[in-house]
Amino acid sequence: MTLAQDASTDTDPVPEGHVRLTIDGRVIDAPKGELLIRTCERLGIIVPRFCDHPLLDPAGACRQCLVEVEMGGRPMPKPQASCTMTVADGMVVKTQHTSPVAEKAQAGVMELLLINHPLDCPICDKGGECPLQNQAMTSGRTDSRFTETKRTFPKPLPISSQVLLDRERCVLCQRCTRFSEEIAGDPFIELLERGAEQQVGVADDKPFQSYFSGNTIQICPVGALTSAAYRFRSRPFDLRSTPGVGEHDSGGGAIRVDTRRGTVLRRLAGNDPEVNEEWIDDRTRFAFRYLSSAGRITRPMVRGADGVLAETSWTDALAVAAQGLAAAKEGGIGVLAGGRLTVEDAYAYAKFARVAAGTNDVDFRARPHSAEELDFLAGHVVGQGPEVLSYTRLEAAPAVLCVALEPEEEAPLVFLRLHKAVRKHGQQVFHLGQWTTPAVERTSRGTGAASPAAKDNLIPAVPGAEAAVLAALPSHVVDALRGGGLGGGGVVLVGERAAEVPGLYSAVSALAARTGAVVGWVPRRAGDRGALEAGAVPTLLPGGRPVGDARARAEVEALWQLPSGSLPSLPGRGTAEILTAAADGELAALVVGGVDPYDLADPAAAITALREVGFLVSLEMHTSAVTELADVVLPVAPDAHRAGSYVNWEGRRRPFEPALDASGVLPDCRVLDTLAVEMDVDLFTQTPAAAAGELERLGARTGAAPAAPAVPAGEPRRPASPGQAVLATWRQLVDHASLSVDEPALAGTARPALVRVNAATAERLGLTEGAPATVRTARGMITLPVALTDLPDGVVWLPGNSGDSRVRALLGAGHGDLVEVTA
Amino acid sequence: MTDMLTPVLTRRWQSPRSWSIDTYEQLEGYQALRTALTAHPDQLIQLVKDSGLRGRGGAGFPTGMKWGFIPQGPDGPGAKPKYLVINADEGEPGTCKDIPTMMADPHSLIEGCIITSFAIRANFCAIYIRGEALHPIRRVRHAVDEAYAKGYLGKDILGSGFDLDIVVHAGAGAYICGEETALLDSLEGRRGQPRLKPPFPATSGLYASPTVVNNVETIASVPAIVQGGSEWFRSMGTEKSPGPKIYSVSGHVERPGQYEAPLGITLRQLLELAGGMKGGIPLKFWTPGGSSTPLFTAEHLDVPLDFEGAAAAGSMLGTTAVQVFNETVSVPWAVMKWTEFYKHESCGKCTPCREGTYWLVQILERMVAGEGTPSDVETMLDICDNILGRSFCALGDGATSPITSAIKYFRQEFLDLCAAQPVAAPEPAGAMA
């Protein structure tokens, strides 16, 4: 984008790829193809508009942005829509500032827009931040000549549990329907009827169940689409806005947090062209009432001699915790950091483990994991920043392969980029997965009304066989990933589920070596990537330094001002092994951050370990299964009350400041720092800024990246009896996640929990579409309605934590395990 | 008197079972196709250019030039499939030429489609017929079946190696789908609303491929041009508007009907053909080409009805739907009925047409009910000014024509309706209500 700059004289040469035109008497050079309305913006001339949106295709529907245009010395006979006309050399443009024709055309359209508008600004959520209201002031008449009858509709119409439609306020700019079609790719909403009766609507049996529906509320230029959760809660001018970062996933989306009198009332998408453009998913937008949910822990608690947790002072709680940990140090302390930490907090956990607990038994992975994963992360991911793989680079890639990653469910911003790349650049997106999910369908180049429904971009694999399938990819996929020899080849995105498939990370590594494709690791949680960088891992110190590398340890010891050789040199244990050790008495105490045992591979074993371990310190926002067993519970601050930063999947640091008063609540890094002081150790992580500063000074490792893993491809499990099937499972975006509590409007847009099998498997197992089926293990069972889906034979799919399907908690099984299925 | 008629498109209409392929073949049908298939496609485009044939759907765009815009060649845009789409969504009030053409002589349209497809190198042609016109849909479908059975359609037509399939598509009853890009969206199964131009259909039409969209009457003229040659075609009509044209005379005349005459005929001559004004009641006003063309009065009896003549007199040739109204008809009432049509048919995409027609109808209905004021006339003119040239497609412009032209010629009639009303303007209901 060229900056706004008046060309000084007409004699300067026009830069390559530009044209020179005159707007309101000012000469300006504009890149070819630029829309007139943007060129005007660069000159500081704001032409009123409704349907125009810089990230949507031009529509020319509202006709508010009419200007007078002269081409080749001849005035065009009609005023032109500046949102659809591109600049041309020698064009002379007169906006409302210099053309009475443009001014009258704009005033005329504004008067027409208002004749059927209810003019109910005083009771409208949009009032005060409404483009219609604002532009009616600048371009409208002071009074209306319309004395006839206005068109009315019943209102509001809930088009989903979280989006309400007021058709009377709608100016039919089509931003919402175009967003759904062009950006989200799931047009649940469409225009219905015609003329003045035209309206936005949904099909009878299909509400607006999009994960991105909240964006339509934000881009609606009037108050036609409002949020059920925010409706009538505030006036925009009473809100205090703070930039923030999405904490629900690893996308790092920029958000705006709007608060009033100490309460977060709503969140909006921030504008970061490099990351989330202007879009966020609905969970990031709507799920924030965990801040005030009943389960919030606000006071420290200590378990008394009577075995009951009781609130106490920070001083007391920290002393008890420090005493217990100091006593346990001899017997060994394990640190489970959890995946929702800021990078500063994760650094504090990493340092606490090494310095206060004297161990490498620290792991952020609150989910199934593997040693192969650690090797992969050390070899491919840690230290890699957006200069290697960013959203922009991802969008530009000719081909992308998603492995063990369901982008729309796990990383919605990644999904939006893929969808954009497919639509705008014809990117080929392949998915190594189990069925043609909505995301697979919408990232197919065959998407569109005119194309057959059959998609060709799913590379199906039985759970457990993914590594073998990856090793023998169809040649057209391999060729696409090579990128045809052009600079900037393909991209392979791998999700955290790969840890559940032996050999899969190794196969990804081998594929990257074979094709030159760039590898991106897209974890589900916001804190995973930062925790990796911060060294909250058993094999790596901060900056990706291997714990077994004496030089790397020495670097860290120097900065931490520790005696040489004081850092433990033996690699630590992963989450599951730490818990096993705790259960076996090999560890005397555990420090547990935001870990939900039901997210782990074996929840029952984890709970046993937490119960058996001698001393358990929990740092948490909300009560959980850990709280019930903890000896000391230390409340930690949610993002709204603190500063910090996440490292998103790109490796990009995403800092944020507190949106609400930060007094009275402490971030993890501060709690750990104080706890360490009580244990006579200094962490120097009193504030997130201090922690970030130290991590920054440590920098990245200097040596070569460790070798990538080379674990042989595993074999999928074979059903031992006809009633068995291989389980495929992953989490859906809107589910029972602990940070999505108390959001009934959001929960109403969750995808239904269904058990999925293909038709042949259903027949063999005696299942009927729509009828209930039961999936069973020795631990328990889940009963859900059946949906016939294009899964491989003998595979059954369940959502990880939706509706009645809490796979880990109820079945104790995971992706690739064998389950019994009956009608 | 009948020597004013030039039956070219209508010449078979009175033959027994004129719509059957047997009758058509007996009356030189499909001879032009045989000639055309021996020519080079570019020669056919040149022939139509030379003939001066202009689009009969209302805008009068030179047909040969339109065909020439279709990119050809093995690479780039020319490599895409090309399509011919026939606009048979005849819906303009008063217009009734395409439906009788398809009823009486569907094979002339089909033969024209084949020749045109051959010329623009299309292997697929869609005929988009207005959904309410059920009988013509059945008739054209049957005629297409007949043409397939005789080898005029399908693979290797008449041994030429040229393949063509024709699909007859029934619209769903929307006036807007007569706008060519809305028609294309509708044909693709989408909501019928006009597309942003550019890109134009010639480069990105049906399924984003090069597409010619032509009116029924235009394409039905093509076989005659191939048979008769461009000189013969130019022997009729005027220099800039050559050829014959079907004038659909309706309203208060003795013999309403289709009169095929050279372009440039006047209403005075058409009235002679139609037996004069019904019952001798004098002419009051008339439309030269449907309700979207500004209306004329008795002073325009001698305006030559070709593209240039109608425009010079302040109207448009349109679809040559000549609606004749005698002195018994109230102009505001007629304008109100037309405006009700436009309000009903506005697609809703753009603000001026959607909201403007909604407003205008209410003012007109109020005036006709005797509750108007003189300021309403000025308001209507201003609303029309805010619609004309501000709307997305030409439908909005067309909606203003009857009102502005009616006020131009019959302002007093509108004012007379306000006689019962006090002079003061109506009180606004609120500051911005």
C-alpha cells in the first residue's frame, strides 16, 4: 500500500504499476486496481459507505458512496459507486466535498435508507458506534419527507442462540451474507424475498450455526445483528476498551476487550492484518464469563488437619506451600504447568522446577503426549518464528497439508486463512484425517454452488495408520507440496493429536525433508507454544536449549546466577510419567498449574496420582478435580486482570495489558516467585515484564537443531471381534472447555454430538442413522445418535468433550484405541 | 396499407401447425443452418456485423459486435468453454413479442441458436424462459426434442462435426431475471440479482465463462440474415437501425396484435395497421417500448420508432411494446399501476430502487385516492432524480420513466387530484421520522 502522498507535480514520473488521478483537486498516484474509495481514504477523504468492507469483495449494493467521475476529459453520465470503481490514469474524481451532484446523490440514498428504518437509536445497541447513525449526521437531511407507512417486521428474530436479527434496522448491505460466503465459507444466512421485503434469514431447520457468526455482528453497519449476550447491557460510550489477545486457542488473534465498571461486557475482533485480519471465532469473542463464574477461586486455601480446604491468607498459604515443598524436595517434586499459560508464566514454572525444585520433571503438556513429540518440537519448532512460517506465508503457499489437525475446531484463525487462500489463490489444502469434516469441505477447491459435492482433498487414514499413509502419499499431493519448484513451497501443519499416533511426527519430519515443505506445529491451547519456548518441558531449557547440553546449561546458569553445574542434567519426565512416579511414591510433591486431569490420556490414573502424592500445590483460576485433592490452592489471575503475552503457533509474541483492575489478583509468575522466596530461592519473575525481560536476555539456543525423530510408523489397532471399532476423536471448538462455562448463547451454537461411522460399518454393527448407538470400553460408555459419514471402514468417531461425549473421562480411551460399538 | 408490413419473423405464424418442425422445414426451415455450417464462424460474425442487427431486448446493442467480444483461440480466456444464453424472460409490462414467437415459430429461435452457437463456438446453449409462460416453455421444449430427433442438435450436427446441446430453463417469475447478469445468476441456481460489471458476460458470464446473452427476437432473426444476406436485411429499416421489428400494439386500438414492420415506422402508421383507435376515442398517451420507456402523447404520432428516433424525442425504443391509452384513462392511475409493478419486482439489491419504489407507490396511491398535495409532485420528481442513474441496474432507471414523463406531459392531472386537499404540506411526524 502506497502511503497517502500528493504527487508534488504532474511532471514527476508515475511509479511503475501506478496510475495518476485527481480527487477533489488533489493529484494522487494509486496502485493499479485500487478501488476509488480506498484512494480517497488515503487522501483522508471519507466517502460514506455501508456495503463496502476492505476484506470483502465489492458489492455496490447500498449506493451510498456515489461520486462524480470524469474519464478522458468526459464526465461519466451517472455518479459512480466509488467502492466498485477502480482507479484509472487521468481520472478526475469529485466527492461530496466538491460535487453538488455527489452530495445530492449521497443525501438521496441516505434519505431512502432511513424511510424504512425504525430510527430507534436510543434503544439500539449500535447507537453511538453506528455507521448509519454517524453518516446520517454527515450526509443526511435534517428531516424526512417520508410521511407514509414504514415496512415492519416482527423482531428480534433469533437466527441462532447468540445472534439476534432486527430486520427493520437492516439496510441490506449484505456484509453479513458476504462474510458468511466469502470469509467463513458457511453461508447459513442468505437474503430472502425481494424489494422492500428483502431480508436476511436462515433456513427453517438450519440456524446460524457458524463458528464465526459473531463477526457479522461486528461488521453490521447498523443495529440489525446484535449479540444475545450483550443486548441492552451497555452503551458504547460507557465502555472502556483495551486491546487483548485471544486466550482460547493458539491463533493469537487480536481482540478488543470492552469493560464497564470492572466487568467485561463484550469482546470484539481486533485489527491485525498479519494475524487475524479483522476476524475472530465465536469462542474467542463470546467466552469470557469464566471471569465471573461460580467456580472462580479468589482466595488462597489450605487443607486443614480435618481434611477440609479452608480459605486463608496469602502469607499463610504460601508458607504452608513452601514448607510442604521444601520438605518434599528430597523426595522429588514434579511440576505440571498446563497449556494455558502466558509465556512469562510458563517461564516461571520452568525456572521454578529447575531452581526451586531442582528437577527437569516439568511439562506443559496437559494432554496425550510422547517422547517423539518432544524430539519433533526440539528439532522443528522451538525457536522458529513467523519469519519461517506465518499466516501470510501460509496463505501464499501453493499447497498445505493438515496432519492430525482439524483447523476449524482447533485453530479457527488458521482455518480462515486456509479458506481465504483457497478462495483467493486457489491453494490446494489436503487433510490427512478420517472424514470430510466441514473444514475439509470448505477448503476444497471444488467448493461452490456449481461444483459437485464430492471433495477430493481428504486423505483418509484409520487412526493409528496416519504415519504409514503419510509415508506413501499420492504423488499429486507430494508434487503439490514441492510447489512445482517455485520459491515458497508447500506447508505441512501438524496438530497435537499427532502425539497419539506413534511415528506420525517422524513421518511429518521425513515428508518435510522429502518435499522441502515448511512445517508448522499448531497446538490447540494458547499456552503450548510459549511453554515450549520458555522451557517448561522435560528435555529443554528456555530458548530450546537441550538439558543434556553442558554448554547450554552453562549459559542458563550464568544468566540465572547459579553456581556452575547446579542445573539438573538428566532429562526430566513427561506429564504422564511424572504422574506415574507420583502415584508410585517416586515423587513426594506436585505443583500443578491449570491442568484438568480429564484432558490427560488416562484420567483415572492421573486422579489416583494426585490423590496418592504426598503434597499437592494447585495454582488455578477455577475449582477442578485438582482442587478437590490439593493441599494448598493458590488462585491465579485471568488474562483480563493481568499483563502478559502468548506465543502463537507462528512463534509470534502476542503481548497484552490488563483490561480490568489488576490489584488483588496475582499472575502465576508472581505466585511462583513468592513461593520460591519462601523456599529461599529467587526466580526474579515478580512481574510478567521481569520474566519476559529475562527470557529475552536468555535468547535462543546457538547450536544446531537436534536431529528430528525417526520413530517407525505404528500399526493401527485391529478389531479383535466384529463388534469392535477403532476410535477416532478430537475436540470441537465449542464444547465443555472449562473456559467456555456460563455462556449459554455460545453453547447453543455448538455442533451436535454425534457418533459417526460409515454406512458399511453401521450395517455390520447394526446401527441406524439417527438412532442411538453406544460406544463402550471397560471403563464406561457413551450413547449418542448415529450419523453416517465417510469414515474408513471399522472406524467410529466421537467428539472429544461435547454433549454426552466426554471421551477421556468416560471411556478412558483416545484416538486410535479400540472400542465396542452397539446399537 | 399492409405493404407497410415486412413479415420475416412472423411470416410462418399463420401456417397450419406453424410450430411443428415439419411446417418449419417445408417453409425453408433449417436451410440457413446448412449454409452456416459451411462457413467459417468468423464469417458469420462478420455477416451479422454487416447486417447491422441490433439487440431486440431493449438496449439495441449491435449483435455482431457482442459476438465479436467473445475471446477465441486455444489459450487464455479463449480456451474456456463458451455459452449462448437466450433471454426469453419477457416480463416488461406491455411486451409480448417473444412469447408469440416461441409459440408460433419456436424453430426459428432454435435454428438461430444453433447458428449463433456455431459462430461463437459454444457447445451449450440455455434458453431462459419466464416461468409464468408455461405454454411457451412446453412448446420450445418440444421443439428442442424435435430438433434433436432430426439431428439438428446433439453430436456432429448434420455431419459438420459441430456439437450443441440446448437446455430450456424455466425461470421462477422475477422481472429482474430479464437483466442479463441476474438471469445468469438465476441460471446458475443462485438468487437472481444483477452482478457487478465488469467483468461483462462476454468474458465472465455463465459459470465465469465467455457468454453471449441475446434476446429471442434477435436470435430468431439470425437464420433470415444468413438466408437473405446483410444487404437484404439492410433494405429494411433505417441506416442505424436496420431490419424488421415486431411491434406489439396493445390497448385502445381496434385490432391489437403483433405487427412486423421496418424499424422507423411511426405510431400513426401502426394505428392504421391496427384499425385506428378503438371506438374512435382519441389517443391520450402511449409507450413506445414498454412501461420503462418514457411515455409519449398525441404530439408524438410521427416520431420514427427506431432506436435513434425514439431517443431523439425523449424516450427509448425499448421492446417496441406500444401500449395505447385513450382519453378515458387517468394518467396518475396508470402510472400508479406501473409503479406498483416496479415495487413488486424490485430485487432489493440496491437502495434507490428498493426503497424508492416503495415510497413512490405510497405517494401515488395516496394521490389517486385524492389525498395528495402539490408538494407530492415535487417530492416524486426529486425521488426519481435520486433513483435515476443511482441504482445498481437499469431497472431502477426504468421505474422512474413513467413518473417523470407523466408529470412532464400531464402535471395538471396530478395537481387536479390534489384539489380537495389544503395547500399546506403534510406535517412531518418527527424530526427524522
